[in-house]
Amino acid sequence: QPIHLADYTPVPYLIDSVALDFRLDPQETRVTARLSLRPNPASREQGAALVFDGERITLQSLVLDGVALQPGQYHADEQSLTIANVPQAPFTLEVVTTCNPAANTELSGLYLSGGVFCTQCEAEGFRRITYFYDRPDVMARYTVRIEAEREQAPILLSNGNPRERDVIGGTTRHFAVWDDPFPKPSYLFALVAGDLGAVHDGFTTMSGRTVELGIYVLKGNEGRCAWAMESLKQSMRWDERRFGREYDLDVFNIVAVPDFNMGAMENKGLNVFNDKYILANPETATDLDYVNIEAIIAHEYFHNWTGNRITCRDWFQLCLKEGLTVFRDQEFTSDLRSRAVKRITDVKTLRARQFPEDNGPLAHPPRPDAYIEINNFYTPTVYEKGAEICRMMLTLIGEQAFRKAMDLYFDRHDGEAATVEQFVACMAEASGRDLTQFFTWYSQAGTPAVKAEGHYDAAKKQYTLTLEQQVKPTPGQLEKQALHIPLGIGLIGPDGTDMPLDLEGVGTLNTPLIELTEPRQSFRFNVAQRPVLSLNRGFSAPVKLEADLSTADELFLMGHDGDSFNRWEAGQRLGRRLVLDAYHGTATEAGVAAYAAALKKIIDDPAVDDAFKALMLMLPTESEIAAALGAEVDTDRVHAARDGLRTAIARQLARELDAIWQRTDEPGPYRPDPASTARRALRQTALALMVMGDRTDGIARALAEFEAAHNMSAEMGALAALVQVDCPERETALERFHARHAHEHLLVDKWLMLNAQAQGPGAAARIARLTTHPDFRWTTPNKVYALLSGFVGGNPAGFNAEDGSGYKVIADAILRLDPINPQVASRLATSFRSCKLLNSSRKTAAQAELERILAEPSLSRDVFEIVSKIATS
Ligand code: ARG
Ligand code: ZN
């Protein structure tokens, strides 16, 4: 039974302060909560009963205004605590409960990871710690006292500032008290206690306050925190400079744990991380790991203002904090590294994760209006499309107005639980622009298709651009409205430079931007020569652009577009066209040769960045090709068509690839700076192509690279190239990798992921076999993501094997995981979201597995919501 946005009502009682007292014990932790409450003047139900959320906790006692409540005066069940009669004036409530952290395999609430007590409360985990209004619009001040065995847990951490710590005389126990002066919702509560190692540093804020920084890790990992600490300081500095936002507590702590459902969590003053996104040194982390760590540290840190100081009124507003914070972390990375490369990388992620979601049974608006299980809505649409919406507002109103709007938002809503409407109102007010139609981006699901038709009238020297927008129906939303779409534009002359944008009825455009607001709209430009159209520059709007460009125009854009995003985009469109031709058996040698020649020019151009070259050399993914085909897809043929084109390109570019190989050899020590990262990206892309172009020579190079590697990036790059082809050498190399790194859990994950990517027959059997490997663990999300999600995402041909073996291994895993950790099971269940695109034998096989899952009587809400949506679509 879904919960609806339209049903929002304020709580009948407010909680002003919370004093929590934890007596930590692995099997039976005792929690005393002392709450100050009062009737909520904004409530529409005066005199209502007090109904708190609660889950998997045992009530020990209840005391209201100092008087113990008797069993008849309250009711506690599996999901709530109800007290029918409470004072209609301020009152206090003391709730004592117990819980069992050691038995908590869902990793929500208080649990143990690597022997350390830790918490995850977003979205609804706090109710597994104590009875409470576990919803974001109830903001309270917290003090926390933690008591534990000194030896078991010498480190005791919670939100806010440390106030007190001492031993408890005559016992083996000690305690600490933490005080958080900022009111916060329960999902931002955190507690960590254990025998942790630490790294400390400091930061002086722009107003001169000093902040103590700490990163806590399992003992032995202290030497792998330097990059994370550096990233944290960079983030703090950047938020001051770019948004004027200063940190607000005396300490900022980060804890890394090996068992964590998601990437990380922004708890006030005490961020908790999946250790994969903290630990790094050249021997264990790849370039991608370094980049991810930097970005995720930033993301969680930026939540301090966008999420914590201003939080969400209800979970429907999730993109208010997530979309905005992703946008902020994208800007951070763009300012620190290459803006163009970051934009292309983000669009690749959007296309790989969000477009398929928007194009199938799980499509939902960035601000959904109904859910069964909120944890199912931490989606690419809420996060990544949410960020695109913020970016579009920036594009529409400009840098200055955007900053003004952000200042207004922080000013007006600090300390509040806000809505998306309130955020957009700040954008509208600060810019003077009407964003009413724009708001539809938040409420409407589906990726708009924009069709562009250009016509040049040589006699009148006029270029007419006709645009049409369309959104296909999505589940529950059959009628769609026209969106307000900002489109970056350039009209490129024959010499490769942009011509002035003289728009009829407007004059010369100051900003190279047009706004599409109608279902169909024409723009007429006065322009001296026939232009080549470069539209949606910088990917200004998250749409599918269908432009009527000839191959010659695409090749021209690949070589000349001044907008590097669109230069890459032209290459992608052309590459996609060639893979589709190969799929349909209509490919021509001349077509491939022209494409390869355009790539050669880019590779040979010393002015072009290595990272950009690497991106140009990568074809659209198999799932993008499948989406372009639209229906009746044979994934084996997609794989063969794409690999065939890669082989052909690699052969035509053999000399260039070899030159890259020679030039990018790097004897010096590993450095994660942008230039070195770019060089390695190009080297690895070249290697992967060389293996396709000439198996014997390519495999030999990859093996040599693997053996000589003195950093994890090179080691992984070599293996990633090897696992693309079915050859005995890859098995030996995988075994060698395992033997070298079996003691290091994050490297075992990489080994699982490489195995998952191994192309060729028998892929599903390999996965099934590895789920019984002693290094695999169902209870650790990272293992599941590496092997099983790694299979779905990194081996589409294997997952969609026509005999259904790939579907079966994933369905088995979902059923196995659901009783252990429904959030992880449910994430894995989204693997089936694109099955409707496939041919009938595959569709039937997938449907049978979905029905097998639905037949399980004790299915979690999480998995039920996802699987039923897919199965009934
Ligand atoms: N707020 C976190 C972040 O994006 C994500 C935590 C979500 N966790 C969950 N169980 N739904 O940074
Ligand atoms: Zn976030």
C-alpha cells in the first residue's frame, strides 16, 4: 500500500530535545531516550494519540512526565508505539528499548561491521534504535551518551561536539558525551564505537575558526587515509569559495566501515563511509577509486548545508537534497579537474543508469508522488536527473542569479525542512524568471526526445531550425506536458568557427542558448553561410536529441565543434550508427574507414587532452545500442556488432594505438593528478582496443603490463583488457591476481568484478560458482555489488544469455539476499528493468524468473515493489 505525496500532514507533537543514552553490547544494546515534547501548533489533529515508529526493538519501559506507564496505557507492535492519551501541554517521555546489533544483517539502524558498532539511519533506520517520529520534518536537538567496554570500544563517536569522556570507576567500562547544537531530523543521527585507528588534521575556516578533522578506520588502514583527508580539506575550501558556506562545528569526523549498503552517509559532523570510498594507496586503488573518493567525500561534506542545515520536509523531496548535492559535487570536480571530461563522464553515467530507468517500468519523476518503500527511491533519477535539473536552472538564469538564489535559499530556509517548491521559488525570485513551466521537470517522468530539423535558405541567407519535443507515456503518467528546455547552440561555419547567432525577432544572442517551451517551435537565424548545427551544447538538457545530420556533418563536428562535449557527442552518434549498421548487416567498409580517419586526427592532435582522446575512442555501450534498437533486441548480436566495429577500428588505427602505447609508458611513481590519470586512461583504452585488433599481440601486451604493473590502475587496466576475450591467459592472470591480493578485501572485490566481466559462454555458471567461493559473502553488500551487479552491468551479453542462465543466477541471488538484506536484494532486482526491450525468448525467460521471485510468500516490501512493477509492465 503506497504512501502519497498528497497525504502529507504535520505531526501532532513536536520533539524539541532528545537525550540518548546507549549501553552498547553486541547482542543486547540498551537505549534510553529522554524526549521533550509539546503539541504542534501547526497540527490539524489536536488531542491526537502519540504514534511513534519502531521496528525490531524491544520495549523495556515507558515513563511519561515522571510516571511509569502501565501496559493498558500504551500499545506496542511490530512497527509502532501508540500512547492514546498524552498531555496537551509540554511533557517528557522516557523510552527504554533494547536491540541486537549483531543480528542486524539489513545494515539499517545499529549494526556491527568489522567488530565496530555503527549506524545507518537514512531513510528509516532510526526507528530500529528507539521509538520516534522517524521522519525528516521532526527536527530536534540531540545529546548522546555512549557507554561501552573500554577494550572493545576505545573510540566512542556521535554527532556534534565532544563534551565529556571518562572511565566508569571500578568497572571495565567508559563513556563519552556528544552534543549537537543544530536541530536535525532522526535520519542524520549517528553513533560509532569500536577499536578504530585514526588520522587527524585540522582546517581553519574563512572566518578563522579551527575545526579538528578525523578519519577513523579499522586498525592497519591508517596509512590509506591521506587522499581522503586531502579531499576533505579541498571540499571545505571549495564550499567557502564557490558558495560562501562555512563549516559549523568544532569537529568533523569520518568513519570507514567495510559493510555498508550505499556509498556513504552525511550524518551531522560524523559521516560514515563504505571503506571502498575512503581507503586508497597506489597499490590498492585505481584512478577511478581516487576520483570517486574525492567526489564522495565532497558530496557528503556538501550535504552539511544542502541536506542537514536545510533538510527535506518528507521523503518525496529527496531530490531537494540529493539532486542539489550531486550538482554541487559535480561542480567541485569540474573546478578541480577538467570540466569537459567531467561533463562527458557524468553524461555517460546518466545514459548508463538514468535513461534506462526513465525508459522502462521503473520510471518515476525526480520528485515521485508515491512509493511503497522509500529506500527504492535512492535512484539515478532522484540523484542524477535531479542534478541535471539544478544545472538547467543555472543555465537558464545564469551564474550570478544562481548564486544569489542559493544565498536566498540558505538564508530563508536554514534550520527548516523544506520542499522542492520552496527551492525553485528562490531561483525564480532571485532571477525574476517565471519557472512555473520549468517545474514540470520535477513532476514528470520520462526522457524527452527533441527532434531537430534545420533548413538553410541560401538565397535569403536564413537558417530555420524546427524543434519538436515529445515524452513517451510512463507508468501512471500517460499524458505528458511540454517542458521548458534550455538548449545550448552553435552554428558552425565551413571554416570550423562559430558564426554569430542572429535570431530573428530577438537580435544577436548574448548567451548561445535557445529555450524550447512549445511542443513544436521554430527559430530563424540570419546567417551568411550554410551552418552545421551544434545543438544541446554541454548537454544543457537531459534529452535525447534526434538531429537530421548527415554523416559528413557528424564527421565535421567530430573534428571542429568548439564545444568539446558536442565534439565527443558527434563521435558517439556516429559510432552508434555504425554499430547499428553492423547489427543490421548493412555496414560498409567506407563508413568505418571514415570514422577511423576522424578518430586518427583527434589522436594525432597534440592540443587534445589525453582523457578526451580516451573518451573519443570508446563506443556507446551495449545497453545504449539496445535502447536505440528499441525492441526485439538480440543482445548477442549487439555484443558481436559492437566488438566487430571495435576490432575494425583497432586494425585501422594499429599504428596510432602503438604510438599511444609507447608514449604513455610511465616508469615513475604513481600520482593521481589529472594529467597522469588522463595518460593512464588513454593507455588502458588503447590496450583494450589492441586486444580486439590483434589477439595474440594484444594479449601478450596485456600480460606483460599486468606483470610489470607497479600500481593498481595499471594492474586493473591490463586485466580489464584481458577479460574481454575468452582465452586461457585471462584465467591464469585472474588466478595470479587472486593469489597476490587475497588478503585485501577491497582487492578481492575487484577480482570478483573482473570475473563478472569475463565475456564469452559459461558466464552465468562462473557467477554461480563464485557465489560459493570462500571469499564471497552474501552479508557484505560490496561483494554482492562486485560480483552480481558487476555481472549485470559489465556483461550484458552474459546476463541476457538466451538460455536464461543469467536471469536465473540473478533471481537466485535476489531470493537468497532478500531475507538477509532487502535493500541490497531490491537494488539487484532493478537489473531486470530493461528486459522489455529484448526479443521474445529472452523476455519470456526473464518474466519466468520475475514470477518465481513474486511467488516467494515472505518477500520484502522492497523487492516486491520493484519486481511487481517490472513483471506487470
Ligand atoms: N544520503 C546518502 C547520500 O547520498 C545516501 C544514503 C541512502 N541510504 C539508504 N539506505 N537509502 O549521500
Ligand atoms: Zn547524497
